[in-house]
Amino acid sequence: MTVVSRRRRRGGEQPMVPEAEFTSYYGRPVVKPTPWGPAIPAYMFFGGVAAGSAVLGAGADLTRRLALRRVGRLGALGAITLGFVALVDDLGRPTRFGNMLRVAKPTSPMSMGTWILTVFGPSAGLAGAAELRHLLPRRLDWLARLLGTFARPAGIASAVTAPGIATYTAVLLADTATPAWHEARLGLPFVFAGSAGSASGGLGMLATPLAEAGPARRMALGGAVLELAAQRRMEAGMGLAAEPLRQGRAGALMRTGKALTLAGAAGTLVASRHRQLAMAAGAALLAGSALARFAIFEAGQASARDPKYTVVPQRERLDQEQAHRVG
Amino acid sequence: MSTQLSGPDPSVAEHAGWQQPQPRKGFFTDTSICIGCKACEVACKEWNGVPDDGFNLLGSSFDNTGALGASTWRHVAFIEQRDDRGDFRWLMESDVCKHCTHAACLDVCPTGALFRTEFGTVVVQDDICNGCGYCVPACPFGVIDRRIGEKDTKNVGLAQKCTLCYDRLHDGMTPACAQACPTESIQFGDLDELRERAAARLSTLHDAGVEDARLYGHDPNDGIGGAGAMFLLLDEPEVYGLPPDPVVTTRELPAMWKKAGIAALAFAVGAVASFVGSKA
């Protein structure tokens, strides 16, 4: 009969920092990883693209940049549609999505997000549809005129709710017992806000002629700088829970994502003169943002699967309290 | 309605909106007299119609159940220990949902499917839950999960966990696990009374020289405002797979919303600045 070792140690490579010693029940997780699939980080990426695009679309509308307006509005419509489909598809019972609208609970970031989405989605959709109104057959002229009338107010409504769309998903992840998400709680909203700006600015650079893409370039650059700076700061404040962001699949995704965002940001600086360079930089920023979302998602899952990230900080906290009481 | 997110709360059902709350019900699981018979696991499955969660040999002593989950509402843990002198001891513990005073699963549920009953317990309404899965990572104990299985599996795709036999409580009955427990390791009753019973049992054991004995989940000042299901353990909580110092994640939620608000503002200012400085 085997005897369970009180302290779990890991073999293999010798780490520079000694492994934290801790006890667990057969190495099994204490907290559960979320049952969410890749649809959820995908939604968070698309939500960011949609939020930034809606803002670019409304800004372009008010400053008479027609090409940027079209890219912004259509980008917001497309991204939020993809995101919404991903979101519903990930439910255990997709047909019951409507139950999200039974209550409005400030203690549930998902509830709050749903309500922001019910304003953002239809208004971004309306503004996006207005960009396509010239495709309507003549007998639907009345609809085209209607879309034209409501396009601006709808676009502005989507832009006003966009900052909420860009940031609430950070609270959604952080408001869990998943160590790598919860410990990231103070920095994650800034990372996601930056990521949204970087990705949507990237889309603007990718799809808009140079002459009108100025605001997209600025948005992309500002977003990328915010994302990278906030990521650095966030990781520094996470303690042990930062480890999964640097290891394994999450670590590889994160490093690639950061490199792409950095390259995209550098490209942005010279993108006002070369369309092809602007397109490449925009694509890099989009990819960088997407990879960072998947990295953060994966790091959370890894931190939930390994009991170390739950037990060690809690044990340290208890030991400190005890030492404080005795001392 | 209360918006209290942490700390002691002696009237949790009343704060959830019940006008005639019942005395808060709970479990006291005394692991020092658990014999590992798993009658609780079986009784729970039978009464609540919980489907199987696989028939596996896990290689973890007599524990082939693994952990609490969507289809495991009582889980008996088996720990084999040998001390420095070679003496052997066997720890057994029947784990269950803690029915927290501040329940993260309930707080984050976006549909209201998870609710606080008049008995102060936390229950999923199967006809409301849409299987969003948010409660799963929210729980600091890893209790609740989304049920997986074939299309015709009962409540597949929904969040599932111990209901503290909500249906039996309505008829003044004892929950199935406590009813089936042959050693009264699982005790059911009014929470106030159980806390006294747990404290008395602890001092009996300490007087008898069992220095390892300790209570878990009994303290209303802990990170979850005290559990509705408390335990007497003979080793550190993490030995049994329990978090040593669990905290309800929503305790930090106001600070999180504040940061998100600042980040949203930064996003908005950045967006405006992108246009203000650009030539049309």
C-alpha cells in the first residue's frame, strides 16, 4: 500500500527558484478550471475589436472620414456578431440565453456585461447596417432612409458604451477564484482596454486608406503602449500567480503576442507613408491582441489545474497571520 | 436586499429577501469518526437522482470518486499517512458544498438560477440555469461544475451541486447523506447549534490528547463569512484538498469595478485624443 507523500515535489529540470513546498490531495486541483472553451477568449478579442471599431466609426462620422467610418462601423458589426455567436455557443444551454435578461446584478460582471451588450450590440449593428444601405433594392428605399437617419445616433450610442465592452471582460475574469485571473484584477482592465485599442486601431490601419487612417494609427499606438505597459505592471504585482503567464502554452502565446504587438506598434510609427507597411502593422497588432487574450485565458486555466497556485499563497497568508498573532 | 459582500452575517436568508426566514441549516462533518463507508455518496446519488460520473480506478487509496463536481455532491477523501516513527494513520473526510455565507457562485450567477433559500442554503434552479459556467471558476472550493454527458443525461449542460436536500428540508426531513451516515460523522441541524456542537467536540478531542484536531469553516470572520457546512479535521485543510484560507472573490469586486471604470475612462480619453490631434 502506498503512502501519500506529505509534500509534493516535482522532478525534472532544476528551477532557479526553489519550488514552493506545499501539501495537496494527490496533486488534484482545489479550485475548478472554468468549463469555457476557446470561444470565450475569442469573444473577449472580438469584443475589444468591436469596442474600438465603434469608437473609430463614430469619430470618423463626426469628423467626415467616410472610409474610416465604414471600416469602423462594419468592423464593429462584424466583430460583435462573431463575439456574440461565440458567447452563446459556449453556453451549456444556448437556447436559454434569454435567461441572462431575467435579472440585473452588479455582483455579476457577466450580468452587467450582458446589459452593456444589449445597448452596444443593436446600436453597433444599426450603424453597421447603415453602411450597407446602398445594397438594398429600390423598393426598400424607405428602410435605407431610416437607416441613414439613425446611423449617427446609433453609432454614437455604440461608442458611448464601447469603453464598457472593452473593460468589463477583465472584471469577468478577475472575479473568480482562478489564481492567475484574480491576482491580475487591478491591472487586467488596463491590459484589456489597451488590447482593444491596439486591435481595433490595427483593423483600421489594415482596411483604411492612409489619408484617413490617422486616428486609427494613433489609437493603435496608444492601445499597444497601454497594453504592453499594463501587462508588465500587472505581472509584477501578481506574485506566484504570474508564473503560468510565463510557462508552457500560455507563456509561448504571451511572448509571441507581445512580440507582435511591439512590432506592430513600431510599424505604426512609419505606417503613415506606406500602405503595405500599415497593413502589415495592423495585422500584427490584431494578432498580438488575440494571442494575449488566449494567453491570459490559458494561464488562468493552468493556474486552476495546479493546486500550488491556490494553496501556497493562502498558506503563506495564514502563517503570516499566525506569526503576527504570536509576535 | 443586502449588498454585503463579506464579513459575518447572522441573517443571511433575511438579507436575501425572505420575509419569514427559517433558522439557517447546515452540516457539521466530524472527520474523526468517519469510517469511509461512502454511504453518504450513495444516499445522495439515490435521493437526488445524480447520474454516475464514471467508474474509474483512480489509484488514490479507496477514493475512486476523485473530487466534488456536477455529479458528485458528497465526496469521501482517503489519505494514508505514515509518521516519522512508521506509525500509520488513515484520514477520511466526507466533503460537500460549504453553502457559504457569502457565496461567490451565487454572486456571479447572471441568470439568478443560483439563489439563497429560506434555510440560508445555496441552490441551483435547474429550470433557470443556462449553463454559462461562471459559477464554476468562482467557487473557492471547486465544488460546483457544469454537468457533461450524453444529450439525454439529466440536467446536462447545467451547473449542479449539493442542494442540502432542499426538497427534504421542506418536509422537516434530514438530508439524505446525514440520514445515511452510520457513525453520525455527518450531522445536520441549525447552524448555531452545530457551531456549539463542533466547539464542544473539539475541546473533547483536545482534552483527549488529539492535538491535530481543528475546525474548518466554523468562523463567521473567515473569508467567506463562515460556511453552512463546517468540518472537524485532523490535519491541515490542504491535506484533504480544501483551500487553507478561502476568500469569496466578490469581496474585491468593488475595487475591480473601480479599476475597470478608470480603464474605461482611459480608453474613452484615448479614443477622443486619437481624433483631436489628427488632421481631417
